Amino acid sequence: MTTATAPPTAAGGNTTATTTPATPATTTRRPLLDWRIRFGALALIWGFSFVFIKVGTEAFAPLYVTLGRMLFGTAVLVAVLVAKRERLPSGARVWGHLAVAAFFLNALPFSLFAYAELTIPSTLAGICNATSPLWGMVLAVAAASDDRPTRQRVAGLGIGFAGVLVVLGVWQGFSGQDPAGTAMALAASLSYAVGWQYVRRTLSRSGHSHLSMSGAQLLMGTAQLAVVAPLFATAPGSFPVLPLLSVVALGALGTGFAFLVQYGLVEEVGPTTAMMVTYFVPVIATAAGVAILGEHLTWNTPVGALIVLAGAALTQTRQRARTPRS
């Protein structure tokens, strides 16, 4: 669920968080809706995105579900860009970095989730999405970044991945889950983490606005899918209403509108509070999958999901700076 650039806390979801290059904060008028209402709406939108993917793939090839998602999400951001009279970023170097960011943060993970949901429940896909903070910490350690892990964060990493094993029910042969589909969903979450690391190193100080960078990134991702989809998938021969509406909602709401809501939350309450929406997404995705799609839920799925979220939360803790005693 990621656009533009990486969350400063590195890993949330879905998820899914969307922040962009550091730019000076601007004074804006007070939003019509309280931030808690918008926070809840964002969690619902991203949680239901996995249901939209599942319904979309019932009629369309996964690559075309992703292409539609990108297309409608881009349309929302471009419309807002035009309304605000903002321009897209300039410079071949910036666009080159945006192309890479679009691949790892949009085109690849969106496609992997769509393919994964051909064989795994939307509930499992939503839970796998919550592992992004765990992958982010693994990459931070592997890259020897200055974000050094504490014992608490290392413990969170171990707890989080143990939770994944509980979700999968490894003691009973994956509880009937498809290993390949699960691997693709986990790889999608890893792709988010890779993209966030890349963006931090290349685009964090581009000087362009959040909206401009995100719109350009989605444009690049849409262009990538427009080339790849016809080569590797069969174009839709018909457009059933429900799957089509699901793809439209996935793009316009889950990608375009969700970014605008999340960007507003970051501006109003800060990235730390805004990124907490990530921890509600798998809960909503699970509830939606069971209630709407009738997906079967065994005890290990919600228990494992809670363990994953606990581990992910621990990996986001930061060591407090010590103050010298007087």
C-alpha cells in the first residue's frame, strides 16, 4: 500500500505507509474530519484492499488487476496535482530513482500479492503484509546502517517471524496453505522493505513535494505494468461488474485516496502515530476475509497474527539517548 517514499520509521505497511522526501511543513486549514476518524478510515481501506484483490483476480489476470490498481490510483493523484497546480518533478536522475522505487514499492509487491491471492486466502495475505517491519530490520542490519538494533528489537524480530510460523501452522504441514502463494506474499512485504531502504538513500532529500513525488512514482509504476502486463498475461475479454468495481476501489481508494489521507495524518499527528495504522490492517483484513468471502479461520491464524504484530511493534522501538548526569 505504498506510494511515494519510505516511512521514516521504516516498515509499516502495508504496509503500508506513505511518506516522502523531507520538505518543510506548510500551514494548512483545519481538516473537516477529526484525525481519528481518518485514521480509522485508512485502516479500513487498506484492510479491505486484500478483499478487493481477491475479488479482482476472480475475473482478471493478476497483472491486469495490478495495472488497473495503478491506473486508478495514478488518476486520483494526477487529478489532485492538477487541482493544486503542482508540477511533476524534473531531472532524469530523479525520474530514474523513481522508476526503481515504483518497481519495488508498487509494481512488484502489488503484483506478487495479486498472484499470491490466487492460491491463499486474503486473510493470510493481509497478515503477511504486516511482516514488512521485520524485513526492514533485517535489511537495516544487513546493510550495516546507523540504525543499530537493540536487544529489544532483535527479540521483536525473532518473535515476529515465530508468529509467521504459527500463522502457517508449520507443525501440521502449513495448515493446508499453499507454500508458493505464501512465499509470494512474504516476498511482496520484503519488496516494500527493499524499496524503503532504496528511497531513503536516493530520494529522501529531493526537495520536491510529497504529492509531486508520489504522483510521479505511480506514473512510472503504471508505465511499467502497461508494458509488462500485455507480454505476460491475457488481456480481459469481459469486465464483470463486481471484479471491475473491486479493481477501481483498490486503485482509487486503496492507492490514490489512501495516500492523500495518510499524508494528511503524517502532517497533523506525525509519522509515528500515523504509521500505527499498519497494526490494524491485518486485523481488518482477517475480519473482512472471514465475513465477506467466507474464508475459513483456524485458531493459529489470529494468534499468530497477534504475535507478528507484537514482534513488528518491538522492531520499531528506538533506544533512548542517555542524558549525562549533572
